[in-house]
Amino acid sequence: MSSLPKPLRHPGRIRKEGSSFRVRRSARVRDLLGPDSVGIRQSLVALAFSSLTAVVAGGFLAAMTGTLQRHPGLLVLVPAAIGMRGNIFGALGSRLATSIHAGTFRMSRRPDAFVAQNVLASGVLSLVTAVILAVLTKILSPVFGLDSVVAVADLVVLSVVGALLSFLVLIAVTLGLAARSAERGWDLDDVNAPLVSAVGDVVTLPALFVASFLLEIDILTTTLASLLVLLSVLSLWWSRRSLLTVMRQVLAESLPILLTTGILLVIAGVVIEHELATFAANRAVLVLVPACLAAAGAIGGILSGRLSTKFHLGVIEPTAMPGRPARRDLAAGLGLALPVLIVNGLLAQFASVLFGFESPGLASLLWISVIGGSIATVLAGAIGYYGTALAVRVGVDPDTYGMPLVTSSVDLGGAAALVLTIGWLGLS
């Protein structure tokens, strides 16, 4: 006798689970096509935190004006060092975000695991690029009219010690943020760039300041610089011979773009160093510099991260005219800029009153922030899309190329825009 099919148990639960699956799937689609209201709120919170910490970093920078004047070239390294930290760890966060979206993210201590290989690559890149930035600063500063620069050994110690101290903090923050995002269902693309930028601002400046004390001991500086250069060469040699394929791929793709962006970052630093006398007379404006550059770079980083994920998953194509999902991301990014830039101006004035820094006045600070920052943000949006699209067309990882290209171009364009705005207002 044929047995009758058994009745389904808990049919209501099955319908509920099927409905829940459809809701999760539709939410996933909205996340990919976004930005949705949750993503915008996450970005605003992250950008607000970035602005606050960037103003704190700017206040620290204004307070060390005497150190900047005693060591010519140190101010050149400030945007370069901060920008390179954002390039390396912003790209790391973008790669981790893509792995989260693709469902392949796993935290593991195994050296051959995806996350561990990315950590090793970031460490090697931090060390090698710090030496490169020091050499570029010494070479490019006279080319762009800045003749008085400290010795290359001093620049190496400043750059590398600052990079290594920053690395210890930033790697912990980036991995913690990725793990939390995977656990809580956050979109790492929405918060990675602002938070990495914020932590990089706060950590890098004190690290450079601490490293500057080593410059008082000539013999120690020369010896330490030689050891750091040797260490960077050995780490690069080891990584090239390693069997860790992901690490080798990240290094092979990252070093050319980081070298290119390093040149842009050093030029941005030279542009700012030329205005050191103006900043010393109006230290509130110096407070504003990291905040404006961080805001534009963070918004560009958000755009680059979201667009890179969409390119990876096939949601958008690298066309000459951005498609509708890409245009939505670009419009949302530009919409975030104005309130953030106004807040930056207000915070800079508050910091100047609180710490007694010389200020050109609230109105001037707001104009500098809004005009200079808006120019930089528009530039970030354009480079965020076309730079990421170009990486896809060339066949390289847009997570590795998009973020550094955006942040470095924005640092140079933003520095030039701020200096031009200061000139328009008659402060220089």
C-alpha cells in the first residue's frame, strides 16, 4: 500500500521563513543599489566623527608650529604621511568590504588566510612607502621651490617611525571594524574611509611629533635611518619570494599606484609648506586643513568603496557616463559634503577660541571650508568613479587602485583649493 504524504509541520513557520528570506534578499539588493537611508546615516555619523578627530589633529598641528618651523620639510610630510595611511588602510578596508559582501570574509590567524596576507601586505607597504615618501620629499621639494629641507636621514626617521607607530593602531582599528561590520550587518564601504581617515589623522601627527625628538641626536638619526632603509629592502625582498600569493598580488598591484600617489601627496605637502607663514599668523586656518582634506577624502573613499563593490558584483558597468546606481552614489556623496564642511568651519573656530589660536574670523573660516572643501569633493566624486572604472577596464583590483587614487588626488586638489581660497580672501 502506498503511503500517503505526511502533512507539512508548522506550515505557518515555513511561510514566515520564506517571507523572511525574501525580505533579507530585497534588503541585500537595496544595499547594493543604495545608498539607502541606513547607509547615509552610517556615513554621516562616520563623517561627523572624522571631522571631530580631524579638527583635534588640526589643533595639534597648530600647536606644533614651532616644531614645523625648526624642521623645514616636516609640514611636507604631514599630508603625505596622513594620505599614505589612508591609501594603504582605506584600500585594505575596501578589499575586506568586498569579501564581506561576497560572503568569503573570515577572521583567521593562519598566515595563508586572506585576512592575514592582507595584514602582512599592509605592513610591508607601510614600511616601504614611508622610505619612498622621505626620498620624494627631499627630491621634489627643491623642484617646486622649497630649498630649505632637513637631511634625507632625518626625513627617513620621521616618516618611517611615524608610519610604524600608526600601523599598530590602524591595523587593529581596520580589522576590528571589518569584524564588527560582518557581525552586525553594517556596510563597511559606508564607514571604512571616514573612520580610517579619522584614526589616521589623530595617530599620525603625534607619531610624527614623537619622531621629531629623534632628530636632536645626529648619530642616532643617521644610524637609525640606515637600519630602517635596510629593513624596508629586506621586507620587500622577502615578500617577493614568499609563497603567499594574495600578499604578493596586493604588493604588485599596490606599489606602482602608491608610488604615483606618493608624488601627488608630497606636492600637496609642498603647496601647504609654502603657506607656513600664513598658517603661523592664522593658526585657526591650519586647524581647518586636515579637516577639509579628511572630509573630501573620506567622501571620495566612500564613493570609491561602494563603486568598487558594485563593479566586483556586476551591479554597474565601467561606462563613460555613470549608470543610475552610480549616479545615486555620486549624488549622495556630494549631498553629504555641505553640512560636513560647515561643521568643519564651526569646529575650527571653536578650537581657535578654546586654545587661543589666531583666527581670521568665523565667516572667513566658513568660506575657506565650504569653497575649498566643495572643490575637493567634486574632484573626489569624479576621480572616485572614473578612477575605479579605469581600474576595472585595465583588469586590476579596483579596491587596491580606486581608494589611493581618490584620496591622493583629493589631497593635492584640496590643498591647492584651500590655498587659492585663502588667497581670494586676502589672508596670504
